[in-house]
Amino acid sequence: MRIVDCLISDQASLRRVLLSLENAAYKVCVVVKDDGAILRTITDGDIRRALIDGFNLDTKVRDITGKTPITCLQNAS
């Protein structure tokens, strides 16, 4: 699996994320802005909690809350 296969736009619907998660080897997608900046990760558990909170499958990823991931540069020690 290529890393690009698990990248999801913050404009994507929860339904689209579920489809991507179905094929993702690690069952996690990385949410990115149009410029490629990483915003967060999203799992089926995040979607389940959003549905419990009253959101629906047409909700955009950007509209549900999540934790900002900690990142580093590729060559960082």
C-alpha cells in the first residue's frame, strides 16, 4: 500500500473516509489540506463517535473534532 492511498482531503465526507478505511492496510487515514499539510488522522472510531454525536455520513471531515498529530521532518533525529 502506498502512503497516498490513505490521504484524505479535509473536504471529504465521512462516507468517503469509510470507503478509504475499508481498503487501508492500517485502518487509519491522514487528513490533509489542499496544500498537503497534515491536519489529523481519522479512524473508524472517530467516525463512530461523530455519528453518536449526531453527525451523518455526508458530514465533512473538517466539521468533526479531532486531535492534531505531532509531526517531525523526515531527517529529524
